Amino acid sequence: MELLALLSDSDDVIIPNVKKALHEFTVYPLKTLEELEDLYSNIPLNLVIIDSDSHKLHSLAGFLDKLDKNRVVIIATEKPDKYELDNLPDSVFECVEAESVMSELPVVVRRALERQRLENELRLLRQSREVVRPPQVQVFNRGELENTQGRFDSIPAGRYIHEKVIVNFARMLTVSFDMRKLLDHFIDSVMEIARVSKMSVMLRDKNGFYVRAQYGLDPYIADNIKLGRASAVASWLTRTGRILHKPVSFVNSSSINIAGEMDALQCLVSFPMIYKGKLIGIFNIDNKVTEEPFYREELEIIYVLCNYLAAAVKDVDLYHQMWYQKEFTNNILSSMSSGMIAIDRDEKISIFNQQASDILNFDPSHIVGSDLRTLPSPLGDLLYETMVTGKTYNRFEVTINPAKLPLGINSYRLIDEQGNPVGAGIVFTDLSDSKKLEEQRNKSEKLKAVNDLMAKIAHEVRNPLTSIQTFTQLLNEKYADDDLNKFYISTVSQSIRMLDSLIDKLVTFSSSQNYNFEKAEVNDFINEAAAFILKNIPETHKFSKQLTDKTLYISIDRKNIIKSVYYLVLSIVDRTPDGTFITMNTNTVIQECPYVEISISYEGDELIGEGKQDLLTPLLDIKHLGTELNIPISHKIIEGHGGILDIKSGDGLNTFIIKLPILDRRSANISIEGGRISG
């Protein structure tokens, strides 16, 4: 665990770049020399990195001279030459250019730290030749403490306060699942045993040990320091499971590393937090505030508390893991598109998700925990049968009464580790929409069959009808002077024309049309349609038109589109009294896809907009088949032109609105594909 200090006031460039380049180390940014000196006097620093652009080296000369050799790395705009490097203090190891921080600084820092490790090894080697009796690292476990009573005195105040602390802390473990409160309570408990100046609780994460609670430490150090799993302190505690005292002298590199890490952690004693043989945390304490030595009993009690804390931490982790899993499961259940119901072995409802509530119209807060017989039949029967007999249902359809709600159900049995039934569950979906789609599909298939039949009948009837009409005309010419025969022939001819018109509508409605599109100016089309309408509608109704003031072009099959407008006017004539005034207006709507809007309006008490869908789909009333087909045929022709037919009503006014796409006036060519317009 290496702790590096960075002296710089460049918050926007140097500091973020250095922290990013040295992400594997703990980097402490400082802005003033006073802050650096204060940190150096309290915490052992492995390396100091100085930004020479923000802090000139001559102003730091006194501080640099106090540092050990190879403890400083300089960041400069330009790397100094060999002469300038030789004149720098011995504490300076290397200089790195500011532009090369990301690439060069990590390499230089590793070399400097490696140089320090080699120097420590050499110092140990020299000491081993001079020292007669090698000192040992002070470590204590319970057995050793019992055999070293001469080294430690019993606590003079007795055991009452410590027993009270353990009882209170043990009670805390049984009720608290808040990790922060648990750790703070632990620190308070230790403080009642021994008034230490600094302490920290480190818990294991996937990358190492991090400070999760502390007292007396620098907040930045506490938030950023990390002890790797392979660090000297962690390795020693994992291997021995005993109390570790900071070495006072060194016999190998391990003792040096332990001392360095404990200096960085600002502690004299480290306690292992072991759960089921694994090190899950480390508790560190510094000297007492009175600088008195620790009593043997104090260390024993803290060691025991650490074991309690380790178990409590795992319990809290397990609790939160279970809570997250429960929330995750609840989120899945609530976001399912299907309903889900489960019962336990006591036949009580244990799961009833939101979708089940929406489908069955039950309140989950009232249904969960109630008897399965609360469920509408046959859901409770299916759950009970699945739990008791083990019979499962797959894609099984049932109907829930009295609403006659169709459901598709899958059931499953819940068993324990021994294979004994402990409940059952069902997952179900509302089949109402599927049933409606199926009905619509069947209806469409039947309608298609009817249309095909209508088209065939119309063609078969039209052939003899043509012959009848021809011979009727010949008879009319032969008996032109006979008024009675003329009346009979006129009546027959009129009936033939009505029948021919009906057949034409049936063919148009039931058959696919091949339109002959041509480019047409809107006002020309309106004039032609108006002339056709005025020629064919009865004199009992009045009709007027209004043209647009713009020159616009549309692509139409003139005969069919005029027919669609005429049929709409006929439908108005059929449903309105004599004297009704019908107006046709033209408007232009400029949007992403511009279109011309042709509105056909009339006044009437009957608001046709409310039954728009019925008007667009014929009811096939045989008595009024001719008039019923007018609007559906118009709708079909307009859609075949890439347009839209809409119906609106309001304030006593009914309006048919035809929307047809406008052609680009700059386009010379018009492409027609499958009845759709592009160009």
C-alpha cells in the first residue's frame, strides 16, 4: 500500500491527469507547502510529486533537503538537462514532462518505489550482520497473552465496564441491519474500553480492504486509502489470525512492509476480523490519548468484539443481499406482462403481482395472506390440485365467471430440497384481446368470402342484364307510339339502370381496383366533380363549390375519384330532407407531407361523426344496400389514392373530409406503384 502526495494547484490539468495515471496508488492532492509539511509530519509518505510550474523548487529547498533520498518526482513543462538534474537536492529521484504524465509518470513512480524497496533490503542486510539477537515482531494471540502476564498488567478498574460494553454491543448486533450504525456503535464501544487517538474499520471488497468507519483519521486518507489482499498486513493477519503489533525493529522485508503499511494507516495494533476462517476485515487502533500501554484484558476484549463484528457484518451483508433479491423479484413480478399467483403449504396466497390485480380487479394488499378460496373459480381449484397431486397445466384456457373473462394458464408445483410440496403457482394472461383478434380474423375471412361471392354474382348478373337492357331499348323504338307499352318499357329500363348501378357498386366494393393515375390540377378536378354532381343529384338539394387560390397538382384516376366524391354527396342526399344545402370547399395543408383537403359539409340534426366506423363498414342491409355502399366505396377509392377519408360533426354541421397528397410541382415524372403515389 503506497501513499503518494501531489503538490499542485492545477485542478483542471495536472491533478486529474496524475490521479488517472496513478489510479492504482493512493494520491493525496495538496495545494500549499504548509499542507504538505503537515501531512508529512503525521503520515509516512512513500513519494512526493511536485508540480514545478505552480510551486517553484527554490521555494521548497528547505523541505526537499529534509526528505530522504529518492523521495521526490518533479513534473515540469520542460525536462531539465543533466547539469540541472545533478544540482537538484538528493531527495529528487526523476523529472517528468507535463505532456508525458500519462505515459511516463507511472513508470517513474514504480522505479522510485522499487529503489526504496532495494534500499530497505540493503539496510536490513547490514543490520543482520550487526545485531546479535534479532528482535521479533510483537504479535499476540489469546494463548500468548495468557503466557505473558508479566508483560501486561490487569486492568485496574475491573471487568464490569467491559462486560457492559460487550452486552450492549451484542444487543446491538441482534437489532441493527444498518452497516453505518453498526460500525459507529462498534467504534463507540471500543472507545469505552480504551481511549485511543485514532482507529479505523476496514472491510474487504473485491479489490482489497477499504476504510468504512474511522475516528481521528484524515478524511481524504480514509476515503482513498486501499489495502490490497496481498498486502503485508492483510497477508499476515490471514495467515495467523492473531493480533498484530507494529514492529519496533526489522528482521526482514515483511516487517518493513508491515511497519510502512501500519504507518500509513496511522495505527500501532491491527486486529483480524475473521468469519468462518476468512479474513473479512481489519480493525486498527493507535496509541491511547494518555500514551499509556494497552492492558492485556483490553486487547482480549477488542479481539472478541472484532469477532462479533465480523459475524454481524456478514449478517448485515446477507440481510441486504436478501433484501435486494426480494426487491429484484418484486420488480420482476410487478413488471411482468402476465399475472402471477402463488400459495404456500397452508393454502394461503403468498404472491399476487400487479398484473394479476389488473386482470382480476383485486387489491393485492387485501388478497395476499388470505385463503386461496378467495380467488375466483377455478383459479383456487387449479392451485390446490397442482400442489396436492402435482398435476400441472400448460396453456390451459379457463373462463372466469361472472365476467366471462378468458385466461390462458400455466401452473407449477413448488417443492423443497426433499421433494415435498410447499406450494403452487400459476402464471396467466388475459386472452380477451386474442379472442377479439381471432373473431376479427374470422370475420375478415368471412367478409372476404362474401366479397368474392358478391363479385362473382355481380359479373354473372351483369351479362344477361346487358342483353335485357339492349332488347328493352329495341322494344322502346318499336312501340314508340304506344303510350302504355312505352310506360312499361320505361319502368323496366329504370329498374335495369338501378340494378346496373347496384352491380357497379358491388363490383367496386368487393374487387381490387386498378387505377389509371394521371397528373391533375386541383381546381380542374373540383370543377369537373362539381359538374358531374350537379348533373346527377336531384333538384331537391342545393350544391355549391369553393376553389383554392393556389395552383396545386394531385395524382388521380379521374373517373374513380369523381365517383367517390359523388357517392359521398349521394349519401348526404339520402339522409337529409329536401332543401338541404351542400357545400364543397378546398383547402391546402402544408406539413411534412403536404396535402389538399376537400371538405363536403351540410347541416343536419343527425351527428354522423359519432358513428363513423359504422358508416365506413357496411351493415349489408339488403333493403338499403345501394345507399349503404356509398360511403364505404368512397373510402376504398380514396385510400387507393393514398388519401384519407375522415368524418367530423359539431355544432349541427356534418363534414366529410377528403385528404389527398400534393405532388411536387417541380416534378415532371410521377411514379405509380401498386396504387401508391411517389414522385
